[in-house]
Amino acid sequence: MSFLAAALDRVKPSATIAVTDKARALKAAGRNVIGLGAGEPDFDTPANIKLAAIRAIEAGKTKYTAVDGIPELKEAIVAKFQRENGISYKPNQVIVGTGGKQVLYNALMATINPGDEVIIPAPYWVSYPEMVALAGGEPVPVVCTAATGFKLQAEALERAITPKTKWVILCSPSNPTGAAYTKSELKALTDVLVKHPQVWVMTDDMYEHLVYDDFQFTTVAQVEPKLYDRTLTVNGVSKAYCMTGWRIGYAGGPAQLIKAMATIQSQSTSNPCSIAQWASVEALNGPQDFIPANNKVFKERRDLVVSMLNQANGIECPRPEGAFYVYPSCAGTIGKTAPSGNIISNDEQFVTELLETEGVAVVQGSAFGLGPAFRISYATKTSDLEDACKRIQRFCGNLR
């Protein structure tokens, strides 16, 4: 009998972390590797946010806090939801966790019973189906191809809903594709969900502020107030505020759900880091002018990467609306022979050969539920992106 829990049989390790770790190991061994696997801005945390953390340390704000977040941060989150999304929450409808991942996990652990189904548009963030499986539920991927902009369509949502459906998870802008839903596209989905009162909606808005070309962000509870009482609106400071390592995520939702999530958190990690919470108060309440400045750079990087990848043989790269990812198809390379002599049979083989041959680390699309494709994070310095794209062009040009 195995010492390990049977639940582990339902879960795979994170592919994005695995790629990042492999790239790091190759660098340590002396290889010239460009890692494009991690979804982490290369910009530093703004100075005013770091200063708020230093002041919190100097003021002795280093003790345990309330499990679900300090009152000051909850108030800042309430104000953010009202100011930016037009959604009214009270402090008892808000929870703060150790990153958005913990908030999502707590919600699933607090609500999923064995056999409950969770609809997840694919391509999806690698952790969604694994968290559902850990909670004892059944992930139900719904494939959304490039032909629909990688977005869930109302008809496909309707077909996927069963009496066992408990949640739908929506991520806009998307990790891994960067696709973002317009208000009308969300309304088409919410019109379906209104008809199914047993289905709740989990919106992962982590990339809310990272949108380009005058795209207007909206979220489910904002678009359809009828779904307010069964929507969990998840966000955090990691991406837009360049605070990935600070590990602060948050959510607004029905008080009963938030209380249940806090119960889970109280018996797992307890409160998020006190210093990171005070820094997040400043992030949400302080100046926001660095966000459009950063976005200008991200947009330039997006346009560079899309242009260069579309010049590579066998690669087709759509232009995303937001986040800092592109999700190009590598279908045109399948069946060809790499410089190593190996035949590229799928996208996992493609990214392996690319890393071994050219030292460029990307993540295979099959890990996100839709291949043959791969994900590139362009949240790294422009010179590295240009070099990486040249290497990809060279690699694809040498396929036979």
C-alpha cells in the first residue's frame, strides 16, 4: 500500500513551474537559456508600495492578523470593486488569501462535493482542473479554439451544463491565451447562466488592468447583477502591481461563501503575510499611473512577438487583447524532423526540441488543454524576447 494519498493520482504537477525549473537548471549548468515560461512581470514593485511595507515593519505590524485579512485592506478592496467595477461589497463579503491561487482553491474546497462538475474553458490555466480534482470534483473542459478567439460561446456553455454542474470558471484576460471577453460576449454567457440557478460563477480577473488597444474590461457581476449572489470575483496584486512574490490575492462574493472560505483558510495557512497586506493597501489606494506606463511596454512587446512568430515557418500566432501571453499554434511543425533527428509528433516534443536546440523555454499547449500550441510569456525584457523569437524562427527554419 502506498504511503501517499490516493488523491495525488488525480493531480499533475504544474507544467509552467516545471518548465521554469528546467530552464533555471540549464542556466545553472552554463547553457544560454531564455526562459519564457513564467507569468511574472520583469518590472520592479513600485517604490511607494515597497516603502509602505518598510513602514509597516518599522511600526511593528508583524503579528498575526485576522485570518481573512486586515480591515484596512478589506476596505481598500471594497473601494476598488466599487471604483473600478461598479460592484458593491461589504467587508464581510471580502477575503484576502496568500495569492489568487489560494483564494480559488479555498472556494473549491469549501463548495465541491464528490461528483460535482466544474466547467472550465480550454485553453485554461494549468491549476484550475487540478484544484477541482483535489477538491473531489470533476473538471469539465470545453474546448475554445482560435476560430472563436479562444473564448467560450453561449451554445457551448449551454451544452456543457448538467444537473451536476456547480461552477463555471472564467478567466479574462486569459492565462494562457491573453483573450479577453467584451461586455457583449460576457452578456451572452450570463444570459445562459441566469437560466441555471444551481450554477455559480468564479471569475479570475487577475489580469484586469493588462489590456490593450482601448479594450474595455468588464466582469460578470458587473455585466449581470442577477448573478451577483452566485458570483465569486477573484483578483489580486500580483500582475498589474508587479507583486508576484508578495503573495496577496482577494475575492468578493456572497458572505456565506466568504465565511466558508475563511474557515478553510483558518485551518490551513491562517492569515496572509501581514507586511504584504499593508503593502497591498498602498497598492490599491495609492498612485496607479505606473500601470498604463507598464502596459505601453507590454503592448510593444506583444506586437513584436506576434509579428516575429508569424514570420516563423509553421507557426500561427493570434494577437491577444490582454495579459502578457501569446498562444501560437505549432500545427505546421508537426511531423517534421528536428535538427536532433527526432520527429516532432506533438507540441510537447516541439517545446522539448526547441529548448534543447535553441535554449528557449516555453510551455506546451497540451498542458493548458489545447494543442498543438505553446504559450510564451512576454513579461521579460524586450531584447530577450527579440533574441528568443529569432531563435524560434531559426529552429522552425531548420525543420525538415
